[in-house]
Amino acid sequence: MSDVAMPSSADATIAVSIHGPAGVLDLVVPAGATSVDVAREYAKQAEVPGIPLLQTALGQRLNASLPLGDAGVQAGDVLVATTGVHRPRKVTLLQAAKNAPESPALASMIATIAALAAVLAAWYAGRAGEETVRTVAVGILLACALVSVIPVGRHLRQRSAAAPAFAAAAAFAALYEPGIHLLPAILGAAGISAAVVAGIGRALSASSDEISTVWIVSGLAVFACCALPALLGWDARVAWTLLVFGSMMAARFAPSLAIDVPDEALLDLDRLAVTAWSARDSQRGGRRGRIVVGADAMERLVHRASRIVTGASVAILVTVLVASPLLLQSATIDLDVIGARCLVFFAGCSLLLAARSYRHAAARALLRLAGLGALTALAVHLVVGPGAPHLGSFFYVVVGLGGIALAAAVATGRGWRSVWWSRRAEVAESLCGSFAFASAVVAAGVFRRLWEITS
């Protein structure tokens, strides 16, 4: 290949096809060769006078100072040898979008922003006094939800993940009426709408989607927690209590439900085939048993579990951020107020401690945000809520600053990974869960109801 030295590695070569005035010529060139070297070799073998210019199939001229590997030329590409410089053909916006490479991260960000915009649109349409605005908003949101689950086009996974949010927003905008007593039923309808659209997307998809599974489970759980108290005529704080307590428990059980390893992936078949007679014979030659552990299968398992845990963490974050302020706002009687405050406090602490055991960075951050969101809602309620005394507010601020200082001290030291802090964190997490369960009975009004009956 002209006077360019061949690299020592055999896989550092590129096979290209060059179309020119003398026909098509296939060359295997080093990745470090420039376009001038390849053009000189083409002119030599094709017996073409002069050295032509090399361009890509789209008409973009290759830089003569860059090697082909750095210029983006890959094995099997088609190059064009010409004596003149041609301008690259004009590409329309639609063609550029079709030819653009896949970008899952960007698509996920856009889908998240679209879901947030749908929630804001539903909130505005529900509170707007005009029925025309509400009808148009509901129609647009519902159309976006149904179109997003159609298995046509690119970024289907990201679109299907955002579609239930549009359905929930459409249900909220259609059913919202002023009055906190109707809010549990409205959120229950939004949850079942999201579950239905997620189920449609899962049925139309060729492969199983873990995010759709999380949407279905979360939507049905919200519907059960909100619709059951509404049907039985219970107070709204019962629904918010169930949602806060359920979110705290979901943070503990989500990782165990996400890891679903098939039996044939982790079983040693040779050991299972050992009988009473063959067990007496010692293996010779250090023969290894056949353990069925496929690398591709384990990689798919890890990605699947990662998506489930991340989706569950997002659902926990949204539920806690919505239910915690509503629970604190709906509790008006002194005994119920104490139970609601204790439930939100212990649930937030339990979420912060549960995030410690997560090794997935995104899920750990989302659970910490959920815990901090619950504690922030409690702090705001204590400081600026109705009947908040100044001395009590000062006491709460001092205790909060002490907790922040303790967390900062642990983080700057060896952290929760040290044995001493890890053991105490396990005990603290168990205590917070137990106290939260006891507080849920008081926050829902069950304890006060029994007290009134027996007194």
C-alpha cells in the first residue's frame, strides 16, 4: 500500500470500495493511511493520470491530513474518487432526523420534560374555568398518550415510558373539581388510566418493557389506595397514609422483586447429575463442571433489574412528594396531626436509610430525594403551618440543623460503609419502619376512632 508501513496489528486495517472514472476498486488499507495515500494507490492500480480526490458517498471531501480511522471511515464504506470537488447534497430536516444516530439519553431527557409539561398542562386545564380549554387539553393529552405507545418509529422505549404520564394527566384534567375531599378519587382515576395505557403499550411491544411493568404496578397500587377509601366513605387522609406507608415499604422490596434469575442460568448441571455411585468416584484431571451462566443473559438481567429499580425509585419519589404534603394538610385533629407528622418523619428517615443499601447511583439519588422531600414537607408544615409557635419552630430548626450536621459528619468520615455506622443504620432503619407502621394507625384515624368508641 504505497509507502505507508503496515501496522503490527492485523485488525487495524480498513476494507473500502472506491468508485472512480476507472470503475470500482476494492482496497484493504491501514487505518493510519490518509486519503492521499489511498488516492495515490488507486491511481496506480487503475492507471489514472494524476491523483484524484477522495470523498464520502454523501459528497464530503476527506481531510488529507487525517488518517482514515480518525476521519470516521469504517470497514465496508464506499469512497468516491473524483477530479473535482463536489458539494455535499442537501439533506432535508426529515432525512437528517432519519439518518441521525440513536441517542437514548437525549430521548429520555426529552420524554421526562414532556411528561412534566403534561402534568403542568393538566393542572392548568383542571383549574381553568373554561370547559373549552379543558376539553382541548384532555384531547391533546389523550392523543399524545395513545400515539406514543404505537410501535412505529424510533425511541419506542422512551415514548412508551412517558405515555402513561400523558394518560394520567388527561384523566386528572378531565375529572378535577375543587375540593380536597374529591382528590383521592381523581388521583385513583389518574392511576388506573396510566396503568391501562402502560398495559396497551406492553401488549403492542414486541419485547417486555420493565418501565411499563412499573407503571402498571404503580397505577394499580395508587388506584387501590385512593379508590377504596373513597368507595367506603373514609376520610382522605386514609388514602394519603396508605400511599406514604406503601412508598416506604416499596423502597425495601423493590430490589428483591427486580432480581428474577432463571434457574437454568445459575445451576451446575453436572452436580445435579451426581448419583450415589458416581459420587464415590473422585474427579480426575481437575475437570470443571458445566455451569450454565451466559454472559449475554446476565447482562440482560442486570439491565432489566436496573431499569426496574430506577423506575420504582421514580414512582416512590413522585408518590412521596405528592402524598406527604396532602397528608399533613388533611390532618386537622390533634391526635391525627401527631400521627401524620410522625409518619412523614419516620417514612422520610426510612427512605434515607434505605437508599444507603442501593448500589445503583440513580436509584440511590432518587430515594434520597424522596426522603428529603418528605422531611422538607414536614419542616415547612411545622414552621409555616397553622398553629406553629415561634418557640417550636426554633426548636425544629435546631434539630434539623443537628441532623444535617450529623449526616455531613458521617459523609466526610468513613461513611455508611464502615461496619460501625452500617450496623447502627440497620437498627435505625428497622426502628423507623416500626415507628412508621405505628404512626400510620394513628394518622389514618383508626386509633382515635377506637378511642372514641371505647370512651
